Amino acid sequence: MKTPESNNMGVHAAKKNREMFAIKKSYSIENGYPSRRRSLVDDARFESLVVRQTKQSVLEEARQRCNDCSGADTPCDYCYSLTTQIGSDGEEVEDCSRSIESLHDGDADTDAQQQTELSDSDDEPAPLSDDDENDAGLTEEEVFLANAAAENKEAETAVQRAGLVLRLRESGGSLSRILKTVENLKGTVVQLESRPSKTPGCQLDILVTLDMARSSLLQLLRSLRQSGALAGVTLLSENKVDAKEAWFPRHARDLDNCNHLMTKYEPELDMNHPGFADKAYRERRKQIANIAFSYKYGDPIPHIDYNDDEISTWTSVFKTVVDLLPKHACAEYNRVFQLLQDEGIFREGAIPQLKDMSDFLQRHTGFTLRPAAGLLTARDFLASLAFRVFQSTQYVRHPTSPFHTPEPDCIHELLGHMPLLADPSFAQFSQEIGLASLGASDAEIEKLSTVYWFTVEFGLCKEGGVVKAYGAGLLSAYGELLHAVSDKPERRPFEPASTALQPYQDQEYQPIYYVAESFEDAKEKFRKWVAGMSRPYEVRFNPHTQCVEVLDSVAGLENLMSQLHLEMMHLQNAVNKIKAGF
């Protein structure tokens, strides 16, 4: 019988193997990342490229092992069969090499559907062809399954629930022989459905859901794939966990795993960086980065003792912002900016500490800060927003370039992002972008990053018929701010579907900006657009548990309905009491 312990172990093993695609990646100039970039959009594009290259490498290695195994005396772990297999004539055979050769006859349409959707980038390698996907008959799901089985003996024998679609050429006794094989492998059929097949040359499509040890499931797949009675075999899922689903944090403590840097335009890497030849600055940056790397969930935010050069740089930028923002920034920004001045957090001669700013944000919108060592990957950064956590750098730009920074520094974060994160409407919009990113495909991460770029970083909004700035990249860089509010650039209404596809450039000022009617209007349009994304479930953040809840079960929906019912009761009681007062 399938126990909760074995089920959880199976899910854990599968997730662990998926994470090598979602987490264990290296982003650097040496790895091919274009230098002198500053936005999440390029980060997301490069992330897609590295994921595909990593995935191809893993799949090719597994397939090559099985190809090499076909002539070996001892088969590989994947090919090894403890029991006999179904032959094309219904008889039992034990020839490993014969089954490997026959595995090339896969279902091309199904394989094409199983490829991960990636962006159309000129630098991206061509997607896997059907021939590549059918090489050695190993689908991506089966490679994950085989890797998970190899973790240890317990993982190999753990009972898994899997769905298989079988395309039978003839009904006859083929199904009975398949069920007999499942029985011999000590599997249990949980569900069995059939329908007339729409595939030419096939009579029936069979959907069978079964519980079976992971190693036995691999044997069953090989047995079925070499059978001439079947025109195709598709592994749908393992424990309802899609092998191609990107890992994402479920609890705020999981953000400890979301600290992967885009090491592209760093002072020690790029000779064009203002601090490239400044050894003292480079050492200072490294010290502050190490503090961020050491930070863990629940730790107090570390205090940084800023030196005179850093404070002087902050003061220069702060004075410029104070002069320009009353006229060009949106009302929400100016309101919070004044609050920060009143509390003494924003002032000349002192760089705000992240802890003070985090406490301020938490009181107003529930957002908190955690230190980041540098520019994070797009997926990591957006995922943090889902938990109302903003990952902020603590280092300061080089003093020779006070009014421009090639990468986000704490001046950009503090003056550009923090005031609006204390505004309830804008904070909600930022969190919804983060929630939409959880479990999204690489292509969708690119689109979300582009929307983030043209809104949170470089967004404009209308205010009494006048265009105002709310993007952090504008509010912390006076040159582009003046350009954005001038008559030089083109302005378009914010529509997420078109904004997400807009090409951008980051070497000069933006030629195109998107103007929102209001934050509420932007949120409403964003919600409608996100509803059409490919993720087959919804997620919500529970602020009481600091967890992201995946709404993919009846129990989860019932719990949410109960909470909503309670909130509606409080709302109705409040309305009734207000009416009674009048």
C-alpha cells in the first residue's frame, strides 16, 4: 500500500532532481552572458538559454548511457530488468538490446507537446527535434524518474503514482497482457479508462493510473515501449508533479535558496565598470556581498557602517531627488517620501539602514527586506516578491559615477523602490507579479520580467491629466526621469499583453514608455492577462504562515472558501454597524 511517507519521499526526490534545472546554474560573462546589461529581461532570456542547455546535457547523457548499454554485457540501471518484458507478439522476452532499438518508435506529437516552452531568442540554440527527443526512447519525465530512483535504495523502491496513456493497435488480448505485467511487477491499477483512438492505425487509447515502485515503473515503461502491440506510450506525471515544473519557494525560509547572482557587470569582471581599477572599492564590494551571502531567514538584517565616500555619494543623489521629485513623481511616492523624511530615515549625510527601512515597510504594507549580494536571477527576484520580500543590495555605486550605476545599488533600491513599496496599492501590484512568476515557464518569466521592466522600473502613470513617474529606474536617475517626462519618447497605454512583448534597450534612454491610468487599473489589466498563462493551478500567499499555498485540490479550495466566508461576514457586520450609526 502506498504510504504518506513513501509518497512524500517520492515527491522530494523528484523535486530534488528538478532543482538542478531551476537552481544549479552559473551566470557569468565567461558563460556567455552579455556584459553591461542591467535589467531583468536579459537575465530571464539568459536563464532560458542556460536551462535549455543544461536540460539538453542531462537528457543527452542519459540517452547516451542507454545507447551504449545496447551492446554491453551488463545493462545500465535504467535498462536493467528484474522481470520479463512484453514482446511484439505477446510472448515474453529478455533481450535488453532489442528493446533499446525499438524505443526509437515514439509518438512524435506527444514528444513535441512535452518540450518546454522557451523564448524565441536569436542567441538560443535550436529546440530539440523530434528525432532528438526520441533518441533512446527516453522522455524528459523518464530521465527525472530514473535519476530520482538512483538517489538511494529507499527512493528506488518507493511507491509512485503515475499516469500512462497507451495507444493500442488492436484491442484483442493486448490490454490483458499489459495488466498481467503490471501485476507481475507488483503494481496496483487505480484507474482505467478507454476511448476510441483518433490516431491512425490504432483502435484504443487507454489511460491507466497505477501505483508502483519507481524501479518497477521504469521496467514497465521499457516493456511497453518495445511491444509491437502498442503504437505509443506516454508517461503523464509522477505524483501529480510535472517534471518540467520549475522549482519555486513554498515558505519564506526557502528564499535562502533564491540568492543566485547574475555576475555580469561587476567591478572585478568588466574593465568598463567605474570600480574596475579601484582595489579598495572591489574589496569593499566583496565584504558587503559576503554579508548578504551569509544571511539566513530569521536573522536580523546586518548593519553596514558606510564610509565617507559612500555617504557623500548618497547625499549628492539625495539632494537631486529632493529637488526633482515634487514636480515629476507620482503623489503616492511623494506622500511616502515625506513620511520617511519625517521619521528621519531619509536625510542628508546618512544612508538608511535596511533594517530601519524594512521595519517601516512592514508597518505600512507588510513588505520586508532581505540583503542581496548583487543582481539576482529573474526567477529568484520575482519569486521573492510573492512573499512580500524585496531583496535589496547594500553596497554603494562608485563615487566617480554618483548619478548613474551600471547595476542596482542601495541608492537605487532605497530612493527608487522603497517609497512605493510602502503604498498599499503598489505593494499589491508588486506581489501579484511575484505570485504570477511561481511555477511559470521560462518564456513566461521573460514576459513577466519585461512587464516589470516597463512598470516597476520605468513606469509612468496619469495624475490629473499630467504624466508622472513611478518607476524606480526613473525616480533614482534624474537624467532618464527628465527624458521620460519630456516630449522626446513615445508613450503608449499600459496593456500587459503588448508590453510583455515590447523589445527594450538599456544602453540609452528608453524610446518607449508605458503609461498606466492608475495602479488599480494596472492591477486589473495585469490580473486578466495572468489568467491566460499556462500554469495549471493558482497560488496564494498566506501571511499568517508565510507560505505560498497551491490551489490544486478540493481541500485547499474548501479552506480558502472558509476564510473568505469569515472575511465576508466581518465585512457585512461592519456595513450593518455603519448603517445603524447613521
